[in-house]
Amino acid sequence: MTPKSDAGRPYLVGLVGTGVGPSLTPALHMAEGRAQGLDYVYRTIDLNACGIAPHQIGEVLAWARTLGYDALNITHPCKQLVLDHLDDVDETARTLGAVNTVVFDCGRAIGYNTDTTGFAHGFTGGLPGVPMASAVLVGAGGAGSAVGDALLRIGVGHLTVVDLDVDRAATLAHELADRHALSRVDASSLDKLSALLPDRDGVVHATPTGMAEHPGLPFDAALLHPGLWVADIVYRPLDTALLQAARAAGCRTLDGGHMAVYQAVDAFALITGLTPDADRMSAHFRDLVAQTAA
Ligand code: NAD
């Protein structure tokens, strides 16, 4: 890739959303920028702290463009709201209906979704060669939606969506089925996992269960078996109770750091036009998680 801007020109990037203060993404981008010899500044823009309502995201974009920002990462609760304020949206983000990266290119605001591409890249790199005929996605929220799309893009043949909220699971399954006509997508309930998991190749966990604030397992560990791969997207902590139980059951596992790192890797590439060093970003991310957990 070639750099998008003149050599030596500083990059200015922001992360817009609520509760973005503790995000590790700014440090991750800036360290990679420094390592690439760039003058790369990445700041959080917390809507609550600034007294800006989420529906004003269009104004935030306009200001950012005027003030010379090169790009914005967009997070909760603006990933859908931002769509109405873009000049163009790439195919992945448009189909998903959610944008997490906006690049200002020659005055145009272009939307991308690196949650989806990041999960896909992290998955294919971290669980190479695993069987993909069938999988279960536990968690049909914002992250689950991006992950479900990614799973179908990378070749899962039959995906079953499960959530505590059965209506939410059914809605997501319906949307995914509409967008991925060649795959089979359906919804089920948590109490059916005991019937589903014995026959499936893999399970992806996309609920907050297992985070430091929500400890525990999302489902009974007795359902884990050596024929199942297990991917968790929770990354604080990286080694969740689910992943520990999965390793003990003989499963191949993938932690949530892969998605977190690759969404940043893909965003950095879109913003700068340069190829980031994914291994370096991953090592830095794991240091940051360890430091913030200490
Ligand atoms: P969300 O609140 O939008 O959705 C969470 C969903 O999980 C809801 O639909 C809820 O009903 C469901 N749920 C909660 N507990 C459940 C359980 N025990 N069983 C089944 N369903 C359950 O949250 P989100 O934005 O989708 O994020 C979910 C988690 O994903 C976050 O807490 C975070 O840890 C993780 N995440 C990771 C990354 C990454 O880059 N690795 C990115 C985004 C989010």
C-alpha cells in the first residue's frame, strides 16, 4: 500500500462514542504510527463528556472534517446513526448497516466496518483450517451482528443464532439470512444449546458474560467437547472462564484479542494506506490488556 498523505504530514484520528475513555484503541494506533515513523495522533471524543447527543453524530463528522481529522472510529451508540451522514459506504458496512470507521478522503466521508473484517481476519489467522460447516453464535447484539456477518463471509455453511432475548436472535438470523442467501441461518434459544452443540463444528461467544464486570460462563461447560472450536470475543480478560473450560475440554480456542487487534489493524490500513505490522500490534495490545488488568 502507499501512504495516503504527503510524507511527514501528521495524522489526526478520533474515536467517537460514549464511555470511550478506557479504550485501548488510541494507544494501539499511536504506537503503530510511531513504529512506522508517522506523526500519528489519536484522541477519544466522548459524547457524554462533551454534552453531545448521539443523534448529533452528523455535526461531529462535519466538525472533524473542518478541523482536519483524517478519520474517525465510531462506536456505541453511533454505528448505525452515522450512516446517514456519509458520502459513500463500502459494501461490507452497507450490507451490515453499521459503520465503525470513517475516512475523510479528499473531503468525502467514506464508511467502513472493520469489526466485521477484523473478526474475519483474526479468525482465519488464529484458527486456521478449522471445519466451518456449522457453528452457533451466542449473542445477537451489536458485536454479534458484525461477527455473524463475518462468519458467513468466511464460509460457515449453517449458522444458528442464540440469545437470551429470543426475538433479538430471530431478528438477527432473519437479517443474516437475507444478506447471505447461499448459507443457512436460523435462530434458537439458550435451552436448545444442549441439542445444538454436540453436532456443531464451532461456537462463537458474543455476550458480555466473562468480562471482569460479568464473570462466569455463558452456558454449561459440560456442553464443550473436543470436536468443537470455541471463539470468544470478550477480551477483558483475554483468558475468559469459557476459554479455560474449552481448553480443558480439548477444544481449539480463539480469544477476543484477535478481533480487537484486527479491527484496529484494518482501520490503520484504511486510514494511512500503509500495511500495519499485525504481530507488533497484537503484542502491544496484549501488553496493554495486562497493564490495565494489573
Ligand atoms: P450488546 O449489549 O449489544 O449485546 C449483548 C447481547 O448478549 C444481548 O443481545 C443480550 O441479550 C445477550 N446476552 C447477554 N447475556 C447472555 C447470555 N448469558 N446468553 C445469551 N445471550 C446473552 O453488546 P455488544 O456490543 O454486542 O458486545 C458484547 C460483548 O462483546 C462486549 O461485552 C465485549 O466484551 C465484546 N466485544 C468485543 C469486541 C472485540 O473487538 N473483541 C468488540 C465489541 C464487543
